[in-house]
Amino acid sequence: MMNRKKKKALLIAGVAAGLVLQFIGITSGVTRFRTVSGLCIGIGAMLFSLSVNRLYRLSYEKEFPQAIRQEQIELADERNIQIRSRAKSRSGDISR
């Protein structure tokens, strides 16, 4: 498992890579590489937003460790698992 500093460095690199991919996609979009341009913009936006979200989550975990522990307990609680299971089965029935 990676420590907090390595995770943070990797996520900052992900933010930078996302921005670079978006820049490449925007600047190459005016030429004949429209498909590659769209792909770069899409992957760059995804990488940027996921990395920023995870960076926020890391800072939240550091600031509120009790809330994170409570969230993990609720996620593993049997009653909540049953509720999620029933909600999935009912939404599956409705969508079919």
C-alpha cells in the first residue's frame, strides 16, 4: 500500500497529465486529427477530474478520520447491504 506522500505525488502528476492531454487535444483539434483530438480531450478531462477528486478525498481523510471510519462501518453494515441489494433488484425490475 502506498503512503500518503506517494499517492499525493501520483495524483498531482495525474492532474498535470490531464491538463497536458487537454491542451494537446485542443491545439491539435484544428488540424486533421479530430478523432485523436477528441480522445485526448476526453481522457484528459477524465484524468484531471478523477485526480482532483481523489486529492480532495485524501485531504478530507486526513482532516476527518472519524468520519471516514464511520463511513466504512456503514458501508459494511448488514442492514445497509440488504437495503442496497433490494434497491438494486427493484431498480432492475423497473428498467427491464
